[in-house]
Amino acid sequence: MDAEWAEVAAAMVHTAGVAARGDEQACRWVAVRHAGDPIHIAATLARQDGRHPRVRGDVPSMHTAARLFEAGWGLAEMSPLDRAARRRPATGEAEKAARRGLA
């Protein structure tokens, strides 16, 4: 079971752009499994060579990777990624609304 979770964790940080497989200069990360099934992944967003990781679009990519594990291992499918959710207002939008007394 630990080997399978290690495979999942490595695939997720690779997919997210945090730590590509075989990249010695990638961000450092750790996966913690403290119960039966779930794992938690904590990662720095600072590469060892000082560059920034490319994590744009990481959530949809990780959902796609999770779907592959679900299908390959016969797991229950998680809920679909909701791309219709309202986005958070940009800083400028929030400041303009605050100046005008709007919510």
C-alpha cells in the first residue's frame, strides 16, 4: 500500500509542476499518510536552483492524473472538476469595489 501511495504522490507533484521525475533541482516535497487511505502532500515552491516552478494550471492537471489512477486501479471516481465556479476578484477589482462601497 505504501508503494502505491508513493507512486501517486510522485505522479501528483510531477503533474503539478512541482517536482518533475528525475529533476534533482526540483522543489522539495513530502507526502504524509496518517490514516488508512488519504495522503497529504506538502511542497515548497522554491526550486533548489533558485528558479520558480511552473505550477500554472496545476489543479486541472492533477484532476486528470487522479482520473488515470482511478481508472487504472478500479477506484471510485471523484467528483468532476467544476470549471464554472465564480473566480475570485483580482486585487484591483476588490480595491475598486471597496472604494465605491460595494461588496
